[in-house]
Amino acid sequence: MPKRIGFMRRLWVLAVVAFSVLFTACMHRPYRAYDAYYNDYHRWDDREADYYRQWSTETHRDAGRDFRKLPSEEQEEYWKWRHQHTGDKKRKHESY
């Protein structure tokens, strides 16, 4: 019986650790993206990701590609587009 309890405890600890690692890895964390064209930072959150997907669709680019991995020319093109397509005037230039 004690061996079985020890096994169950180890199994429980393993399940808790595995769950927390998977949960943390799947979380979307906002980050700051530098806009060299306007010389400011923007919070890259779900809303900005929506704009990025819209830009990717309109310009026939891969929306699944990470913005941070785009060449600087494409990032600049995105920021120019982004400042022209702002749905909320008060959040037009949300900086840190």
C-alpha cells in the first residue's frame, strides 16, 4: 500500500508540473514593439494582433509569421499602414 501511495503522489506532482508548463507556454503575453517610423513603442496585444492579421490579409502576406521576424522594411510598412487604419482615435498613438 505505501508504494502505491508514493506512486500516486509522484503521478500527481508530475501532472501538476506538466499542466503548469503547458498552461504557461500557451499563454499569450503582450510585449512592446518599437515603431521606428514614428519613433515610439506600441503594446503588442490581441488588438494589435488583429490589426496585423488585417494588414497581412490586405497585403497578401503570411499572417502567421511573427511580426518580430519581419524584415525592417516590412515592419516599417506595417507601422505606416497601422497609423492610417486606427479605429479608435484616442488609442491612435498608444505609447509607453
